[in-house]
Amino acid sequence: MPKSRGGRHMVPVHPICHRTIHATLSNVELARAYADAMALRSHPAIARFLAWIADKPADFHAPTLSAGRRRR
């Protein structure tokens, strides 16, 4: 849950991962169904992204498609 909505628990997330999460899911979806890391990792699009990014270096950056431009 974002701090603007009263969230207090902070977890460090790499910027490219953060952008992908928000390009894939809304804050409402994150709060309702994907509030913990295991649930988030189980989302099909996030799981595909994590498999793809796993072998990239820590300083890797790539453009992130927004939700409106996302390929399905």
C-alpha cells in the first residue's frame, strides 16, 4: 500500500522492477491481491519479467511499457 494511502511497510525494490510492477498492476490491485512478495511473484506478467531479468546485471535498465502500451 502506498504511503499516501496509509502504508507503512517499505521494501526496497530496484527501479526497473518498481516501474514494471506499476505498469502491470494498479495500486488497488496491489493492495487487494498482491500485498506480499510471493503473491506478486505469482502474477503471470511479473513472473515472466522476473525470469527475464534474473540474469541481467544489477545496474541494468530498459524501457518499461506503460499499462496502456503493454502487449498482451
